[in-house]
Amino acid sequence: MSFTAAETELIDSLKGLLHFFTQVPVYDEVGLPCEVSGSRTKVKFTYENWRTDLPIKIHLNDAQGEITSGTDYVIPNTLDGDGDATTDGDGTITLLTSSGSTFETSGELEVGHEIEASYSFRYFTDTELLCFLELALKLTNNWPPLTTYGNVNDMPREFDGAVIIGAYFFALQRVLMDANFWNQGIIWMDKAWLQGTLQTQYAESSKRFDQMSKNAKPRSFAKPRGVTSGRFSTQSRVTGSNFTSFIVA
């Protein structure tokens, strides 16, 4: 999926707030062999969106020997919605059985053998981050005066800060939900500490989003939809008996 210049700028700003979640480390995860045409030539790991620009270590049988990318295995590219290859791994490796490969003789991963991987992955894809930004814009639209901006490409620059903080709020909400409902053990090294820290950031970002959304939309921001007028009569004289009916401003 391709992004406009405005979308890319907002996504990059959001990544700055979510820096840790752009390269989450996983160490020595045991992969799950997958049957492909009757052969165990693929190994699946828990998380997708591997950072292939960062070090990846793959071992066979409890770190007895590191196997080599390009000779013993490859990390297949994922395809986006437009059918274009991305640079992020999809959470699987394909074992190679060509000449010189560790798996040349067996032609697959033997029963009882294990593949372990240490890698880093992106918790959120760019497409997911854009969804958070669009959702934050929809909520900002609802603050009075009401606006109807359809996407982040159309909104005024005054909205940028509020929309980024709102997207940050939704990203933290997603992580908190995952921490509560998942039981992986691979990423949640100290689950209680993580939840406490995220809850603090979550509450703070919620307050900042509300305030920034209000500040981004002063009453004069929206154009008037119509003008009304009227006529009324007043006393020709202000006397001691009727002066309370008038307000002088």
C-alpha cells in the first residue's frame, strides 16, 4: 500500500511516540513446522512484520549451530493489498534443500528437530497506524464546532497534533488489550510493569487528546451556515419606572 506525503509525515511522527514498538525484540523462540505439499519445509513464528534490516539469528536444535540465510533458509516477503512485495518478513522462514544446504539430505526439517529464531518485529504496520490516525480524526470532527473532514489528507494542519496524540491513544489501547487477552510469554517479560506503564501513558494521552482537539477548533473555526435577523421595539424614553427593562452594553 502506498501512502501520500501527508500520510507518511503523520505516520512517521506517530512512530516517534511508539519507538519501542517499531523494533520489539524476541529471543530464541521455537518455531512451529508447517506442512507444505507433505514436507516440513516451512517454519512459522508467532509475530509477523519482521524487521529484516535488523539482525536475525536462526539456530537448529538449541543453538548448536546457526544456519545461514540464503543457503539454509529464506525469509519470504509479504504482499500488501496492491500485490507489491514489502521488506518485512511474514513470520515464516522457508527451508532450502538445495546443494550445500543443511537440509539437503533430509529435504525437510526432521522430526524432533527444532528451529529457534531471535528477531525484531514491528508491533504495528503502517496501514494500522494510518487507521488509528483516521479514527482520531473522526473523533476530532465531533468536537464542536462539528467538521466533516474525510481523511488526514483533507484536514487542516491545525489538527495534526491532536490527531497524532489521538492515534497514540488508540495504539496504546490496542497494546493494553493484547496484554490482557494474550498469554504469549515471549513479549510480556514483566506484564504487570508493562500494564502499569501503559495505563499511565494511556490516561495521559486521553486527557491531552481531549484538550488538543478542543484547542484545535475554536468557535470561529467553522464558517456560519446562515444569518438570522429580527426587529423589536423599545420604549422611546427611559424613565424611573422602566429603566430596569434595558441593558446598556
